[in-house]
Amino acid sequence: MFKKLFKRKDKAPATEPAPDIRSQRPRAGEIRARGLNETLFLSPLPVYTGQAQTSRRNFSEMNDTYLELGGNNLGMVEQGKILAAGIWMALFTAFVPSSLLILCGVIFYPENFKTPLKDLSTFLQASISAAGLFIVPLGAYVYGMLSSVYESAKTYPIRFNRQRREVCFVDAKTHRILIVPWESVVAWVSNTQGVTSYGATRQYTFGMGLEDEEQDKVQFLLMPQASDAHALGMWASIRNYMEEGQLVDTPNPLLAILGLTPTGDQLKPYEGLHTFEIERENARRRCHMNDRGADLSPEEREACGFPKRSPWPLRFWYMRRVLVFWKMPYLIAEWGHRKGRPTLPQQVQDWSQPLPPEQWAKPSPALVKANQIVQNAMDKQGATFVEACKAAGLHG
């Protein structure tokens, strides 16, 4: 499976126990099979993989000094919109059925509804009591949102410092700081097959191991992924950043073709109040309100070949935002981003400060040589990642 995967840019893993990397030291390009589990090691010695980067949404912060994995609030805006839908369901149950029932009664059976306001009051009391049952599911939903935010505030993200070429991990329980060389990090992708009553299943995991020599143990990070492409893309993002200084949020080339330049807000790797403005700007763009022909009349736009301007995408956008209580979901996401980020120890903050270029750490000669061989074998000779690593002498 992995051999087909690494033929340049194909698709390319669920949480199995972490592999043994102490007694059986892995090598990049090595494949280990155990039962229905198959593990492909991508490092130590983080060589070129040729894989496409994954979405920047996996990372909570990035700059020229460090990349931060974990601590992202992806999905909180959508959670806020779901909460708004639940509130509307409760309001609908409380007021709409009773009002419609009395209205229909007054229109079609006036002899039975001689005191409509009194009847409405009676029905509203009953429907509002029924709507009160929504307090339980809505309360449980809000509790779940708050719990996830406060739980995130207890878990430190892992930082990759490209200037120092080091990786920092802070234990959430003991708050012990572990800093290891980047080239010693063990990364792998595993896939596990299983059989359920519904048929065969396949689960994928991206994992990393940071060796703590002082305590003679390994700190493992295991992240279930939707597919092997997601797992490999995550590693490609980290590796490209550390080795080539390539930011994960590099604008999509298609945006340049369309003449669109992402702003600072659009490049933020988290959701918040800025997301509201980005979505509004996108709606205006769909209306063709800000294109190069924005100052032209409809006739002039047609003569110049510009698309016809329509206000409806923006109108629909405003209608949907009113239904979700305007900026409420975005305020929740902004709060979740700020509250769900733990304060890193001062040692880590000092370690994260930028260095003068002359003090930047350099890749080892072994990595430079291996990269050249692997990249040449994959890009020019069509070798798979495993074959290229073998040609570079990284595994037998």
C-alpha cells in the first residue's frame, strides 16, 4: 500500500499502540508489519517525501521562528451555529405552533375561538413548558463545548523551532519540558485493518516519538487521521517548514491566478471574529462587487466581459447570519481560541524567541546528503519513498 502511495503525489493512517523505537531503532523508509497493522517510518533523519502539505488548520500558530501543532479551535464557529439552531428550535416550539393553531382556529372555526387572546395565552403556557425540555440537550451541548475548551487549556501544543532545529514538548501533567533535536524525532504513518459487523475497516494514525534520554523513555504523540494522505500531509507540512522554511499557510497558487491576495486575517490558523469578516468578503466577491469592474455600469461590465453583478449571495449571507444571531458563533470561537491556549512556561517562551541568522542551526551533513539522494531518486528516477531511502542507505 505504501509503495503505491509514494509514487510522487498520490493519495496516500487509528490509533494502534506506539511502535517500539527504543530496542528496535527505526530508520526512514523502513516498513514494519505486525498482524493487521503496517507502519511506515518517515524519520529519524527527516528526508524529502515529495508529498503534498495538509491544511494549515492542523496548526495553531506559525511564524518564521516556530510552528505549533495542537491547540487549534477548528470547528468552533460551526459549533456556535449548531447552538443557534438549537435555540431557534426551542423558540419555534415555544411560540410558533400555538400561534398558528390559534390563527387557524380564528379563521376557520371562529365560533370555537371567541376569546383568541385568552386561548393564545393558555396554549403558549403549554408550548413554553414543552420548549423548556430543550434546556437539557442545549445545556449538555454547551457543557460539552466549554469542557473541550477548558480541556484544551490543559494540553500544551508541541513546538517546532526551525532556527534552533529543535522540538519542544511540555508534559500536561508534570509540566516537564523536553527539548530534543529535530533530526532525532521519530515519525511514522500506520494503517490498521479490522473487520466489523458492517464490513472491513481501515484506520490511520500519524505518530511521533520524542526520546527522553534523561528519564530513559519516549514521549509519544498519536493522532488519528482520516486517511493516509492526511497523515503524510501533516508530516510534509512539518518537514517542509523545518527544512525549507515553507510556511504551512502559503497561499494557494490558484488564488494568485484569480488575482486574489490573502490578507493577514485570512492567513490566521484559527477561527474567531476575523472569520466573520472573511466570510462577508467572500460573499461580496461572489456578488462581483469588488472586482476590477466594480466602478462600471451593468452595460459597461457586459461590454468589457465582466460577469453580471448579483446582490443575492450577499443578501443570503446576511439572512443566514441573522439566523445564527449575527456574530455569536464567531465570538464563541474567539473566546475558545484565547481561553483554550495554555500559558507556556517561561523557559519555552525564551526558547521560542527568534535568533540572529548567523546563530541558526544547520542541517547535518548526513541529512543533506540523504536528501539529495532521495529527492533525485524520487523526482528523476521515479522511485518510491521506500526505494529512495534504501538507495540512500537509510535502511536495509
